[in-house]
Amino acid sequence: MHRPMYRVELRDGADLDGFRRALRGLVALGVEPDEVTWSGGSAPSLFGAIPEAGAAPLPADAPPVPLPRPVGDLIGTVVCHRDPERYALLHRLVRRVVRGERDMLDHHADPLVQRLAMLDKAVRRDLHKMHAFLRFREVRDPDGGERYVAWFEPDHFIVEATAPFFVERFESLVWTILTPVGSLHWDRRSLTVGPAASRPEGLDRDDRFAEGWQRYYESTFNPARVNPTAMRAEMPRKYWANLPEAAAIPRMIRSAPARVQAMIEAEAAAPRRRNPDKAVAAMARQEPATLAELNRIIRAADPLVPGATQAVLGEGPVGAAIAIVGEQPGDQEDLEGRPFVGPAGQLLTRALEEAGIERGAAYLTNAVKHFKFVARGKRRLHQSPTAGEVKHYRWWLMKELGFVRPRLVVTLGATAALALSGRSVSVLRERGPMRFGQTGEGDWEGFVTIHPSYLLRLPAGEGAEQAHRDFVADLRRAREMVEGAG
Ligand code: URA
């Protein structure tokens, strides 16, 4: 029987950075999971791992533990769970992976894997609920500024994990999200993570909610008075006690974890792209309950780049087994208001038929809903959307797929693969099955293939014929994947 030798104190909530730091040291010393007790912030002045008498201190400079990506992703979600055993369970997982069971997450019957999968699923469900059901109210700050405020009660410690989602979605608004486990504040440039809030008064009445907000703003939180440079330093809590402003810090703002901060800095450094406040604000206020409602919103919104005749909506049955996502409507699609009716669409329809997929049974849509072009005389030449434009339209695409709920999402070309995976994908190298998403919304079984317009550009000949056969083979494989999955 092992005697507990280390006690690791992490901060309240989801302390991913603290957990990683402790894990490095524990792995470097080969500490067994049953030699550690973990606690989440019950003694805030003791930050880090405390060896009991006779145990070696954990090395501060232990190297990172190389882990397979699915394990890293799982850690990222499971630390957000409320289960007090989460860190111990993750330590057991990591210990086994480090010992050589690198594919242990594939062993679904393993009790540890099962337990972690349940925690992972609960956190993802919570993330999804927060993404989908959070509602902003428009309020006035005492200085007259316009702000959107939302109250949400998540089941788990997911507030920081949702920050990138809300920043991306509502980048052009000033907003605050209050929850009983922490708060987020976005001022169009930087994000701050604040302390837990209590339920605002008058949640059910706009006028009383606005008053409640003003009181909260004046008494607890005023971003204008917070020094952003000081906030940016990640200051371990053990130092707070020595600072003159110590009493204020816990109530004020703790900086976002490094990964969120890095994202914000990258966002701030990027040139401001054209950002249709109207459309984004409309997204903020509306939460479509059906595909038809979503389509009404898309139809009513202005194109990101002016010039398109109309929005081109997805087409096909809700519940289709396969969804096919293209880049954006072309010239003909823009005029007719239907996806894939021009030359590339006709080629796609033929290839689907050859692969044994009935076009009418699939759901066809695009990453971007409006045609973007440059005029050359009477011709309108297609222009690929930028990554920023893809990102802007992504919210709609994710909602749309959420309503259709296909078993497989086939992406045609690099733009669609970017929209689904959130990263740039080399279609020729990564062609084939790909799991998209992984966090909350946007988690799909996928299949990456070329765009049919690529085939239209190839000079006629054996090379083009082979490329066509390969495309059909991809679609056939996608069909088999769906059939195989039931
Ligand atoms: N290309 C696409 O990606 N989508 C269409 O709807 C038409 C052509």
C-alpha cells in the first residue's frame, strides 16, 4: 500500500495550466497516481505541489509530457468538469499512456476510459448548451456605453473554455458574461476573466435587469478603471497577500490563461477586417430554433462583401446521412438562389450519381453563403473567401449542420475544410476521413476531398480522367462510411 506523498493544490475551477505544470513534475519523478492527492483551491495560498516529509520536491523545470493529441484534447475538457476526482483520473490516464499504452483511449471497455469519456461528454454538452442558449441583453453602462450582458449557469467550470467561441462570434460588440463560476468581459480588443458573479436582479424584466447591471458595474466591476497591463501578468495567488491592492484583486480581474491571451493578441494584431456590426448584432440577439428560422436570418443579413444578389441557402433533407459542404455559391448559384447548379455543381451531381449517392438524399450547402466576385466587363469572376470571411460565416454553418445532424460531413476543397476544421488543410495531402471539431459545437465525422471546380480546370486527358475517378472513389468511400455506420 502506498502512502500519499504529494498534495497538489490547484486553483478553483478548471486549472489546466496548474495541472499540466504539476503533471510534468510528477511524471518526471515517476510518482504513481495513488501517491498524490489533488485539491482544487481549498487552500489558496498553497499553490503547486507540496511534497510530504521525505519526498523529493517536484522539479520546476520538468519537460513537457508528449501525449497523443486525443489525450491532450481530453485533458482540456475533463479539467472543466466539477468532479473532484478529475485530476486524479487524468493522472492515471497519463501515467498509463506514458508507460506505453498510447492508444488506450481506443479501448472503450476500459473502466478508466469509460469514466473519462462520460466526464468529457458532460463537459461538451455543457459547452454546447452555453454556446447555444446564452442570451445577451442590451444595457447601458453608467458612462453611456452600449454593452451586451448575459447571465448563464453552467454545470461545469467551462467559462474560460467558452471565451474563444464568444470572442469570435461577437468580436465587434462590448459584452459581459456573468456566471456563478466566473465572468468574461470583452471590450472589442481584449478579454478579461473575472470572478464569480451572483444572479443579477430582474433577470426576467429588461428594465430591472438594466438597473441591476448598473449597480453591479459601479460596485464591483468597471473595466475603465482596471489597469490592463497589470492584469495581463499571470500572478500566482500566493503573491496577492503581499500586494497593497490585494483586497481588490480577487474581486477584480484575473488574466485569461495563456492560450486565450495568445489568441486575443493575435486577433488584436490582425488588421481589422470589414465586420458587419449589423449582422453580428443580429446573431447576438437571435437564436434560431429551427433550420427554417436560421434560413430566414441568413436571407435577411447583408453579404459580408457587397455585390451578391442573394444568400444561397443549403438544400436537402434535415436528417440527411451525408452533408456536402462547398466553398461559396458561384455566378449561377447566386442568380438562381440554389447551391451547386452551375458547372461545378453539375459535375458534382454526376460524380455523386456514379458513387451511388442520390443528390436529393444528401444535404448540400456552402461554407460561405454569398457569392464574392470581381467584375470584368460583363463577367463576374469568382474570388475565394478570405479566412476571416470563412470565420464570419462559420456560425451559420455550424448551426445549420446542428439542425441537419448528418452522420458524415464531406468537405469539397480547402475552404470548406478550413470552415469545418478551423485550420488550414492541405486537401491533397490530408484527403480522406477526418474528425472535425472536438469541442462542443462542430464535432463531426468528416471526409475531406477536392472541389469539383478543380477538375474543371484540369486540361483534358488521362490525368483529368484519373482525377475524376479519384473524386468518385472518395464519394463512394464516404457513402460506405455512412452505410458502415448504420
Ligand atoms: N461551388 C461551390 O462551392 N458551391 C456552389 O454552390 C457552387 C459552386
